[in-house]
Amino acid sequence: MNELPRQWRVFKGFSIVQMVLVTFFLVVSVSGVFSSGNVFWRMFESICYGCMLIFLYQGFTILNDNYPDTALSLKQKRSFNIFFLINFLMIAFVFAKLINQWRWAGILWSDSGLTSRSIILVATPLLMSLLVFVLHIMYLAGMYRLRVLIHQNSSKILDDI
């Protein structure tokens, strides 16, 4: 097994952070299905976060099994393409969640009587949403680069044969 270069180890670390955050949001969404009045929205959130989690897991699998020069199987390529497209479209969902948190934080911060505990309770969901948004975009870009790199390396090996 080849040692991963530093950039891919950093990518893997950011992916683990994103996986933890997405799992947290998934658990909150699934629990909201049973306790919230808006079941349809919570189900939609759960499906979105579930797709993000599946794509994160798929990225770990590709990075561990196929990097640097093992070509992806047809099933892996098809699955990658589908989940990449779904996750690309979910940028809008994650951005909408960020804007919603920003709006609520602005409303709550306009109240001048916030304690330090209240500020933390208002800022934490906003920062978590911002982190998920930024990491999601970084992850999509990294997965694209990984797919291109694996394709180039596996094509080079085939050309050498």
C-alpha cells in the first residue's frame, strides 16, 4: 500500500470532520421526523444528509482502495457520477440552511440582552452550517481532482503496457 501524500491526508482529515458534522445533522433530522410537526421537511433533510454521508463514505473507499492508480470499476464510476451530481445539487440545500441560520442569528443578535451562553447557543449552529457548506464545496472539488488523478494514472499504466 502506498503512503498517501500530505494533500490527500489533509483531505481525508477534512472529510472526517465533515462526516462527523453531517452525521450530527442527520441524527437531528431523523429525530425531528418523530418529534417535529414538519415531517416532510425533516424527511427531505434526512435524505439529503444521508446522500452526503454515502458520498463521503464512497470517497474514503475510493481514496483507500483505488489511489493512486487502480482504475474505478464501472459500478464505482456510475455510483460516483450519480452521487457527485446529487451532492453538487445539494450545494443549494446546504447554502439555504446556512442563510436560514444566518437570518435567525441576526434576529437573535439584535436582542441586546444576550448573555455569553446565549451568544454561544446562537453562534454554534451558524458556525456548524458554515463549516458544512465550506467543507462540502472543498470535498466536491477534492473528489473531482481525485477522480481525474486516478483516471490519468490508470490510463498511463495502460498506455505503458
